[in-house]
Amino acid sequence: MKTFAILLSLYVAISSAFPVAPEAEDERKTLQLVENYLQNFYDLQKDRHPHLRSGGENPLAVKLKEMQLFFGLEVTGKPDLDTLEVMKKPRCGVPDVEQYAFTPGNPKWKRNNLTYRILNYTPKMRRADVDEAVRRALNVWSNVTPLTFQKVEGEIADIMISFAYRDHRDNSPFDGPNGQLAHAFQPGEGLGGDVHMDEEEAWTKDGRGYNLFIVLAHELGHSLGLSHSNDPGALMYPTYSYTDPSEFRLPQDDIDGIQAIYGRANAAVQPTGPITPEACDPNLTFDSITTLRGEIFFFKGRYMLRKHPERTETELNFISLFWPRLPSGIQAAYENVETDEITIFKEDKYWVIRGYDVLPGYPKPIYRFGFPKTVKRVNAAYNDEATGKTYFFVADRYWRYDENKKSMDHGYPRKIVSDFGNIGRVDAAFQKDGLSLKSSGATLLPEQFSSAIKVPKSFQLASNYRRHMEQKADSSPAKTGMRVKMKALSLWLVTCTAVSGALPIHPEKYNEEDAKLVQNYLNKFYAVEPVPDELGWKINAESAAEKLQKMQRFFGLKVTEKLDNETLEMMKKPRIVNYTPDMSKEDVDKAVEKAFKVWSAVTPLIFTRIHKGISDIMIAFGTKVHGHCPRYFDGPLGVLAHAFPPGTGLGGDVHFDEDEDWTTGSAGFNLFLVAAHEFGHALGLSHSNDQRALMFPNYAYVSPSEFPLSPDDISGIQSIYGNKFWVISGYQVLFGYPKNINTLGFPKGVKKVDAAACNRNTGKTYFFIGDKYWRFDENSQSMEKVYPRPTVDEFPGINQRVDAVFQQKGLFYFFHGSKQWEFDPIAKKVIREMKSNSWFNC
């Protein structure tokens, strides 16, 4: 039974002398994480005592800077939020090197014809699927080099592939699930070239768990002599990122690396791979562009550049991290503001996303829009908010679609050049602030929309228009513009961010850092009004004093309206992440607790609240752009909250829009109802189209005292966490299990099966539950009608609940407590009663 830990707060403080907070338990855990990571991957020496104050530069800080530099993080030498989040991501077990390079010493195989052997197989996948994953992973490298790979059995091979647990006698023990996924050894004798996969990971052939092909292809790069790359799009990047194997192409960074060792492939046409987009590249082109709730999304291959109007930094992410069900290489996309939907096109199919969720039932064929069968793909699209018309660009022509009538307008297609000036082919298009912008190659062409507008050449802009990128610098890693910084999709919710400047404090007693702490704290939790100041961080003293008094009263401190030591210490303590000021702390706690009970009442799940550390479900109130969360809020009366499906990082977290009016009743938005809905997402449920369901996407008030969880919700959550069964063939658990027992045909009221046995003579399986039994037809794979029936009807003499049963030589053996009964199904009678342990010759 899984126990969930809920956290309403997490705080990581940074000391001025050393980069870990003095909070005892959090310090120990954070220090352990940082030390282990740097010892494993950055050669931090274990006997250096990096946590002690030192006259010189702290060796831990030195290694932290090296790690931050490699991952393109801000180089602080402190374990800040982004740094700790990277450290928690599943990754390869091989240490990192500054940039893509050969393994130290530049080892390589001395011949191009290599052998490999699979020593053992994981029971989590079919043997044939493992073989295929290995073959494809090797082909990744043989396709771009002169290397060949031959499988051998029963002999020592150059590359030995195996699955292993924890300490497996290579001085590099695994650390259990979701940590180091695998490791490999550089070319050479003995362990050289060998690949070890952590058997405790959830290996799969698709996007669930960890894709075996993707991880193997990475590790085999090490087996051939490559070290880690700091290109976030490279296969040899240290942390795991899923890509659909059917769409995988070896990135150019990896091709360059392996060909520097072994040379180019023996092919007339040399293979090339995708390059990680650089936002400041003047020749950058896009596959498609769309807006979404005020943001702009630029799609390029498997990447997505994301620009928010309130953030200076442009984010680069994999499309699969944001929308796992979408393909890479999106060719067209547009937003319909009225329906809060964006439509995505690739080849002759399209997907619809509402808010941030891909709707069920997609993809669908583009011909539903009214395109003729001659149209095989859409190059670009955008929706004109003023008219409700959507423009589809295909080659040198365009169609116009009426979103209200759901049909193509008559008189189309028309030539693009006829109505859009000197624009020919369009690669991408979107509308922003009344302007429609169309991208052709590396040029953006803005135009004020009308039926026919000529665009002067002076309006042609480079494609990196509307994006901000850090300026390139020689040595400052924080400003390096080599690539857009890849944002970790995990959010640590920090509240003790806080401090102030111009309120009644004594400058000689409190330093500037404390002053900023107070300002940030009051700004975040008590909405203090700022005043202009040359330092840019002072606040209104009168307002600050009032809010400080309110804060002191809330925490039971002496109300002085001044920043004293007790008040400052309280501000530095871990605290619940921003309880909404709309409700009392107690009411928020009650709403959250009741919302969790909605789901625990119908599943085996247990929810336990913790106040420190990292939990499965982290709950917070935020506004608009909040932390590193990839989803932003849109102000009052829009998106009320959002949650992330189970997983690492942001997985399971729930964020509420603080701009909404949260209440315990029918006024505003009832926190319990919204929390219960979002917790459904945190547990793995998608939206339901049943309007009576809690998981229906639109808010509707129901009195919490009368709230019923609908059958649709119960069915959905129990299909994930309900009572399950597995199927084993020989000694292997079959792929795709466990499944819910209700798929066998049991009614929803059945929560467990006490015993079961199959009659080999009839092909019928008997399921015993309480004093009744069901009968299942193995041939038709269905539960027979007129069941359940009392057990004694079919098995006279078996009057007790059945604990266990099996068939042996045509006879059934029923067990209850310490007794068993031998039963003849033909004669329908008990032959004899025995002790349960009689099988052990006692």
C-alpha cells in the first residue's frame, strides 16, 4: 500500500559561510544529497570535510561551481533550487566531463568490428523487446560510423550487457529506483565497454517508466569512448529525457563526438542530426508558432521555446516534457482564444489542447476541417481573434475556416501572394496585439491584418524577434548564450524568501541581506506597497510597519511594529507555503484534509502530512508566473488551479491561483471542491466528459456537506489504485499488468478475491468471495451470468469462507484456517477433511 506524504512547505536556506542551511534535519539531507552527487559525478574527495568552514575556498563550493557550469546553471557555488533539482533528476551513473569529449585518456576500440552479448534479461520486458532495444541502440552508433556490432552467445564479448541490483561488484553500486539508471565503462580490457542496467528501474519499450532503448543508446556511447555532453539536446546529456523511439534521430552534437573518435560512416551520403536551437542564431527557423494564454510557443523539431510576457528569460524544453502525447516536428499550430484551445498539426493529423491538456480522442484527420484529399499537411495556421476566422497556409495557397460554422469559407484556396503582399511560402504564423506575424525561413513578417495589406521590406525582422537571450560572455557561465538554459520542470516551493529595507529597523544592527529578507517576506505574504528608491528594494515604511504588526500578531509575537530578533527569526523559519489570506489557516487545512479523504475513501491510498522535506504532493498558492512552474496563471476567473500527474520533480504538485476568491462556501470558489478535483489529477486522473463527475473540467458549486463522488470518478481512480491482478507466464510477469479486477467482470462493489481455481476439465475459473462464488469462462474471457451464487450450491460441504483453493489430479482442495477439505467436483462431495499442513508430511 503506497503512503503519500503531503507537504505544504519547503525551505532551503543558504548560509553566508557555507552553502547549506543550519536547519538540522534539512541540512543533513541536503548536505548528503549534494555530497553524494558531487562525489559520484565530480570527484569530490570524501575525506575533505566540505561542510566545515575553511580559510580557503570550500572544496564543496568548488565542485558545485563545476557542476553548475556543466549544466548551464547560475554559478553560485551554493545548492540553490535549480541546482538541487538537477541533482534529483534520474540520470546516467557515469561522471560528467566539462564538455563533450572522449572518456578521460581518449580510449577507443582498436578495431571497428565489435561483439556484444546480453548476459541476462529484465523480467519487466519481453525477451524479444530487450533484444530489439539493444539492436536499435547499437544501430544508433553504427549508422554514423564505420563500426559494426555482432551478437555472440556463451563467450566473452567486447560489450557485455547485463541487468544488476545495488552492489554488483564493480565498485559502482546502484542506488535503487529513480536515481542512477545505468552506467558503462570506457573501451578496454576486463570491464571495458560493459554496460550495467539497474534492475530496480521500471524498464519499458514506450514512454512509461524508463525507455530501455534511450538509456542503452546513451550508455553505449560511453562504451565507445564518449563522455557526457553539456548540450541539453544531446543523447549524451547526463539526465534522462524521453523521446519516442520511432522518432529518435541522433543529434548532431553526438554525431560530431563519435565521428571524432572513429571517423565518418561508410556511406555516400553522410547522416546528419538535429541541432539544439540557439535563440540568438540569426538563421534560426521554426516548424510552427502559436500563442497560448498570452505566451508565445516556438516549435522546432522536438524542442519548444517558450516566451512569457512577464519573464525576461526564454525557456527551452522538450515538447514531450510538456505534452507527452504530442509528436515532435509540429508543422502548424494556432490558438482559439474563445474556446481556450490550441490545435496542433502534423502531416494529415491534428490534436486539440484545452488549456494545458491534450483532449482525448485525438489525433484526428485534418480532412474534418474540409481540406481536399490532395492536402497532405498544413504548413502554418493562425486564428484572427477579431473575425473568428482561421487561416491555413498550404504551399503557396491558403484556406479560410469559420470557427463558428465549423466549415471552410467558399472561394478558397487563394494564392497567398494575392492577399498577403510579398509573402510567398509561410513556415509559421501567429497573431499578437492585432498583428499577424508570419515566418518564412529566418524572417518574420508582421502585418496589420486586413483582406490585402502590402508589407514593406523595412518591417522584415530576424526570427529571434520577441525573444530575450542572455548576452554571450567569455567566461561567465551565468551569461553564456551558447544555448537557451534548459529549465528543470520541478518546482521547490520556498517561503522563507523574505526581507525589507526602509521600515523601522536599525541599520547598524541588521545587515542589507536581512533587510531584503524582510521586504521580500512582507511583499510575498502581506502585500506591502513599494516606493521608488535608487536601490530598487526599499518599501513604504508606514505600510511596512502596519504589515509587520499584522505579521507579529498572527504569529503571537510581541507587537512592536519594528523588526526585532524574534520577528526576523520567525521570517527565516520554514513555514507553510503561502496559505491564502482569503481563508483562515484552519479552514485551508480542513479543506485540504477533506479533499484527500474524497480519494482515500474509495482507494487503498493513505495521505500523511509532513512539514519539512520533500513530499509526493506539494501544495501552494501562487499568481501568474510562479517559480519555475511551466504553467502560468491568468488572473481572476480564469484557470483556478492546476496539478501535475504523478512523477518526479513537479509530479503530483498542486498550485492554486491566489488571484481567485477562495472560500469555504458558495461565494467565490470553494477551496475543497477545487482541491478535490486537482488532487484527482495529482493521482493520475485526466478530465472526464461526464458533467456529473468531479473530474469534469468546469467548476460547479456543490455543498461540501452533500458532496458525492460520482461513479465515473470512482471507476477512474479505482482503475489506477483499485484492487488488481497480475498474469504470470512460466516465471515471467506479463507486460501490461497489473490490471483492475473489475476488468474481469466483477461489479464495482467487489474489493478483493479470497481464493480462485481453474477447473482444467471445463475451462471454468471459480472466484470465491465471502460465502459466494463467481464463475469465469476462460474461452470467452467473460464472467458467466446468474452469478454470484452461494458456495455450498456448487460445493456442498464447503460452508466456510474459502481462504485458498487449488486443483490437483481432478480434485479440489479448499482451505480455511488450519483445515482443508478434499472435494470431488464430479461427485460433488467432500471426500475427507485434513489439516492444512498435511502437504508437508508433518
